Amino acid sequence: MSSSTVNKVKARKPLWFAIITIIVWFGISGAVGPLFGNLSSVQKNDNADFLPPHVEAQKFSDAYKTFTVNANKSLPALVLFEGAVTPQKVMATNVFFGSIASQPLVTKDGKSISGVDKKIGDFLTPGEKIFAFPSQDGKALLANVPFDNTNAGSQLANKKPALPAVVDSIRFYTGQFATANGFTSHVTGFAAIFADLFGAFGGIDSTLLLTTVFVVALILIVVYRSPILWILPLMTALIAESLAGGIIYLLAKHNIITLDGQSQGILSVLVIGAATDYALLLIARYREELHLHDSRYEAMKKAWRGVVEPILASGSTVTIGLLVLLLCQLKNTRGLGPVGAIGIVSSMFTVLTLLPALLVVFGRWIFWPKIPRHDNHDEKLSGIWSKVAHATAKSPKKFAIITTVILLIFASLITTLKATGISTTQGFTTHPDSLVGQELLLKHYPGGQSQPTQILIKQTKMMEATAALQGISGISSVSAELVGQAIPGQPLPALKVVNGNVVLDATLSVPADSSQGRNLIPTIRAAVHKVDPESLVGGISATFYDVDIASAHDRNLVIPIVLVLIAIILGLLLRSIFAAAILLLTVIVSFVATLGASAVVFNHIFKFAGADTGFPLFTFIFLVALGIDYNIFLMTRVREESIKIGTRAGVTKGVTVTGGVITSAGIVLAATFTVLGVLPLVALAEIAFAVAFGVLLDTLVVRSILVPALVHIIGPKIWWPSKLSQESK
């Protein structure tokens, strides 16, 4: 048998293995794809669902369930009519609201919804009548349309969430009534705000994903300068996302994990960004090996062995960092941990199995027009990164000082970061009807009209507690909950007493979800606890306050643990305590510098009211866990080269050969996170900017200049205590 025949026989086995691998992956994708498409249907976006059981707002929520059958089930939508108010108009408005429950669901422009045969009343709290109350200035009418939380959170027959459809229907019918009676109308309140949030998150399945795919495709075309090659890593990333999404759907559907809109949005960019990064690393090493081997199978074997350790190490770092979030008190933050971890593991697994199979099946021509030949030549050994590497090697102290000063200047600005929480209405980058209505509502009614702070207290202490509450600046009125609904012109119902307790409603003069509203909670609690130590303070303001406290706890717990775990992983990977410490320190400085730069941008360019209390923790997880990736990619190659040619020459070679691919990976990840900004939500826009800026800072400054400069200054001792630290080169 000739040598060429033997080679063909040897090649046939890995080729068939690659083909079978591709077929298996397409089968997996076909199975999980439909599940991924329904991922939005298992979201939970209510802050009240996220609190741990031991906090006071949650204790109140649990106790209130025994107080009334509709406890914690009612989600208010507030209909505001602006215009001259007369007794006749009040009567006509109440007649209108008496019939609104029987109206069918329609689109915002009044068209019927295909396949949906539901009425507005199917989603409202049963048994509660709706009345319009005039404002004191006589220029507005306000009606509370109480949604049933359970039904409003369900899906319609068209697999769309019910809440936005019901709110759109109310907006249509109230708009018609307002026009006919000389009013302008707006639908606000938490039901409407949540409906607009659902509308914003509705773009996750379409707008966000399509934009992410377009951006990544464009970058890959520029990076590879090939009309074909970019398809393979992008297709691999999309299959990884469908795998992760299918798994997460099943877990969330059975309440094993919690998924909210923010986590789903982050999942998309995290998986596509990470998978593309890993793919860039594999393809770059594969191209390098194709110059050294005639057989593409041998080249892939060498390339796979060269990247498997850094990919697994970097992916494991991110995964472990995300899983530490399981220690958090807040359920939505805790839910992001397994959601993100599943996404990262799916990315690693897909890139290390499917992508190599695709590349060897298509052969060298997939790189056309720059097809790598077996010629021992690699164009990456010259060019811009070769110049950067040699410049850093020539003057390492100068570059180390300049980059450190830049980072410290940015870091010093962190004191201006206002991560103390923002209200729900401040959480939009756009101005939906619910926000317009909320602003107009404040002109005519107290800010906390729709969602009073509630106090569960002994009946014998009610009068004393009422007096104490009325003495607090920021509370406009205090009233006790009654057996029935107060109807204008009718006698008041009796006081509702359950097990010797009553509930007081303290209406705030500021919006219930505002920072001013939540800042009143410690004062309110101190006042009522002094009257009755067993009293409980709940409601929206208390919920937001307790969420902020839990966020601070989670941040202070998670960050040190993640740092320790990353240090251990780096130490084991690089066989060096010194290198691990240096790399970790550079990433921490990069993270703090990013927060400082973000503060300036948020305050003075974007003009945001502030940042969510969870912003520093989320930014830390993505920047430190993902940012360490690029140092891992660089330093594993530097160590590999240092064994051959010495540390200082090794770092120059390492920067030269990895500079292009790591920078490309950083640009891809930054671009994918930037895409989060297409959704009109402040929290996602802030994460998008911070991660994108931090990743670029890390790839272009920290990894490219600062780390190599430090390695040049320290020399072989960087590998202490391994034997490599003793080399003389």
C-alpha cells in the first residue's frame, strides 16, 4: 500500500468523526431550539419575588396573606384623566369603569388580537369595584384598576405575556373615553410600568439577538477578511446559545432557577461574546499550526491541545465566579449565577467540540482568500503587535508607569459613582406612557398615592402608631384598612381586624419607589417599632429599601470570595503564586478604573439619575471574571514560550502572536455587551457601557502594555515558586 493511500486511510477516521460530531450537534440544536424560543415566557420581573424570607418587607408580605384573600395579589394600574372635572364627568367616568372589565383585549390601536379570546376582567382582581377620585385642584381624575398578579403574569394563547396586552387594551378604551369627554388620559402605576418593562424585554428575543449577531458578524468579517470563515464561529456561538437557553428554560419552568429579563439579556451577549472569543483563540492557533503541518487534522490536534487549557481555565474562572452568586440573598442575583454559568459552559463545550469538527471538514479553503499554506511562515510574527511587544520590552518601566497613572486617575473618580439605586420610572432610557403618567400624577396627587407604605400592627397600638407616623416629614396621610372598599357618598366600612392586628396605610408625599421613598423606611420602622416591637413595615418602598440592603450584603460577600477563587485558579494554571498575584492586582485596578470612568459618563454624558445597587457587583463579575480571560490567554502562551526561549523573550513572543486574536476577542466581547444598550433600560445600558469600556481598557492597556511591562521588569521571578523562576534568560 502506497504512503498516499495510507495517509488517506488515516485521514478518513478523523473526518468521519468530525462529520458525526456535526450531525449530533445539529440534532441537539433542533431539540433545544424551540425551548430557547420560549425563554421569555418563564421570566419573573417582580422585585417582591426576589427578597429572602428573613427581611422585614418579606415578613410583612407573608403575614399580610392571612389579612385578606387578595393580599399580595393586586397590582395597581392607575388611569389618570387630566382636564376640567365636574360631577357629571365623575359620574360618567365611574359608569365607564363599571363596564371596562367586559371589554375584549385589543391592540393599542384597537384591533383584535389574533387567536386571543379574553376580556380585561379576566385579569383584574375579582370583586373589586373601580371608582374615579377627583384631585383637590379639580383638574384630574384618578382610578385604580387592580390587576390580579397571578393572572396578569400568565401567557395568552398567542404565547405573549398577558400584562402588556391588557394594559394596551385599557389605554385604548380609556383614550377613546377621554377624547369623548374632554380629557387626556395616561395609564401608569406599577402594572403599567411592568407592562412597559415587558415591552422592553420583549426585544430580547428579536432586536437584541439580531443586533448582536449583526455586530459580531461584521467584526468577524473585518478580522478574518474572508467572506466565508466568519460563518463558522458565529454559527457555533448561536448553537451554544440555543443549548444554554433550552437548559435554562427547563430549569426556570420547574422553578429550579429564577430568570428575569436582565439575566436573559445578559445571557445572550455573554454566550455569543464568550463563544466567539473562544472561537477566535482556537481559529488563530489552528491557522498558526496550518503553517507548520501539512495535515489539517494534525494541525487541529496541535491547536486544540494548545488552547484547551486556557479556554477551560478562563471559562472555569467565569463559571466559578458566576456560581458564587448562589450565595447571594436576592433571588434574581442568585438566579444570574446558574444562568450565566450554563451559558459559559455551553460556550466552552460547543467551541471545543463543534467548531473543530466544522473547521476540519471544510479544510484550508475556508480561510480564503488568505489560505494558510504549509510553509513555516506566520504573518503574525510581524506587524503592529510585534512593534508593541518590542517597544514594551525596550522601555518597560516607562510603559508600566504611564499605564498605571492612567488607571489610577480613572480609579480616583469612583467616589462620584452614585450606585444607591434608582426608581422604576428612572429605569427607562425612553419615555413610555407609564412614565409620562407618573410625572403628571405628581402634579395632582401625593407621590405615594398608588402604593402606600403598609404597617401591620396590634389594634391596641393603632392610634399611637398613627400619631407617630403623622409626625414624620414625608408622610402625607395615614389611614387604616377597612373591611370593604370606601365608596364616595356611602358610610365608611368597619375597621378590618385580623388576630388582633390592623394594617395602616401611610401615603408618602414622594413616589413610593423613589430613593426618597425608600430612605424614609428606616425612620418609619424606628417609629412603629418603638410603639410595637412586633410590628412589620412593608409595601413597595420597604421592598426597594430591603432590596438595596440585600444588594450591599451580596456585593460585600461575593467580591472577596471570587477574588480568592480566581487567585487559586491562576496560581494552579501558571504554577506561580507571584504571577497570580500580579495578574489579579492588575485586573482589580482595571475594574476600579472602569467604575470611575463609568461614573463620569453616567453623571455627565448620559445624565442618568444614578445606578442600580447591583451595578458594582454585576460589573465586577463580568469584568474581573471575563477580564482575567485575556491575561490567561496571554500568560499561558508566555509561559509556553518562556520554557523554550526564556521569560523576557517569551513575553515578547507571547504578545506578538496573541496580540491580534486577544484584541479581536476583546472588541467582540465589548461590542456584544454594547448591544445591551438597544434595550431602553438604564440598568442594562450601564452594564453595557461599563463592561465594554472595561474590556477594551483591559485588552488594549492592561493586557497589551501593563502586564508585559511588569513581566519584563520582574523577569523570571514572575514564575516563583516554580522551577521556571530559576532560569537565567
